[in-house]
Amino acid sequence: MSVTVTALHTTAIKGTRVRSVEKVELDEHGAAGDRKLFVVDARHRMRNGKQLGNLQAVVARFEPPRLTLDLPDGSVVDGEIELGERVSVQFFSHQMTGRLVIGPWSQALSDHCGQLLRLLESRSAVDRGTRGPVSLVSRGSLRRLGEQAGTGPIDTRRFRMLIEVDGVAPHAEDGWLGQRLQVGNAVLRFDGNVGRCLVTSRDPDTGEITLRTLDFLRAYRSGVRSTEPLPFGIYGRVVRPGTVRVGDTVELSGE
């Protein structure tokens, strides 16, 4: 069976609900518009779904310069963004700079999450920067985890991966580390396993903890050799920019 792209997922604001899209444009920073925006708390620390699960109940759509938030109470916050001052923030273990987004969105997100938040714009707020702006998981792996959990196939959105593929055995993607793959007309190199955290336990629509994902992964993946603990899926970088569409083939590249 050939390997094909079966789903693509992006989100405009880091931590908000991932959305299915039919295609993405990839460059060194990942998918255009993906995690272009992120929130920080009053202490200038980046916050995501790990700390603020209810961010996942918000749907964010960004078609520059227009940003739209669909909130779970049915309200919509929409308009064209303006960028303000540059702010240095704590982004995981390092510092990065973003620009304040001027408009009603910070207040809307603060009200929804019950704490002061500010929305910032960046070139990209993917976790690993340019060394890992693309991520990939197979349906086979999702099925295997579902068997372990006794739930049937797991919703791929729990893992917030950019690319989902089918046509390979469970966790076959682990064997792609160190290799270059042509996906659509883009060439990607995968260099590491994606270690998992609490976010995967959250329902992808509500953000509530509904599945003991980490326990199920630990039961059969804790002894696997990997670059990060509790591996599920892989991450990599863009070697050759290009377009990836649902239905595209995935094959080894000579580049």
C-alpha cells in the first residue's frame, strides 16, 4: 500500500483548537499561518493547552490582517489586527520576542480563560522552532494506541500534529528519523520523536481531561529508544519548501 497524507491540522493561535485544512504551504518556519499567534500571562510566560485547557474550546481563524475568534458561548470576535510594541517573553525554557496584537482579542481570551492574557504575533510559535516546525503521525499508531486504551482509534487532534498519514504499520514513522521524505512537492527531514505531555489527555474540542493518554503510552512505549520520553509521532524541518495536500503521496527523497 502506498503512503498518503490523510489529514492536515493547523491553528492560528497556539493552544486553540486545531482545524482540518486541505492543504498547507511549507517553508522553513512550517505551515504558513500555523501558530502565528500565541498568548502570554501577566508574567510574560507563554501559555498553551497544557496550562489552559479551555483554550481548545476557542476556534481561531487568521487570514492576515483579519483575525476571527469563535468562542464556545457563541460569540464571535472579529477584525483586522494591528501590531504594537515588541515584548520579550518566556517561551518554554528560552526567551523570544513577539509583537503585541492590538484589538479586542486579548480581552476576549482573558475573559474566556479567567486570567489576564495578552495576544502576541510571531514568525512562528511552534514548539521547536525551525529545527522542528513540521510534525507527523500515522493512523497505524493512532489505531495501536486505541487498542492499548480499549477505545478504538484515537482522535488525531489530541496530538495536535501537522501531518497525518496512512499506509504504514503502527509507529513505522519512527524509522524515518534521519531520512528525507518528499511529501507533496515539499522535502522534509525528520530528526526526532515527539515526547508527549498532558495536552494529549484533553478532549480536542472542550479541553477537558477525558483520556489517560500518558498512562496508555507508558504501558507500551516507555522502553522504546527515542529522542524524547513517551514518544508518539515525529518532528522535523523543511528542506525544500512546497505545498502539501490531503491525498499527496509520501516517499523517500534523494535530496
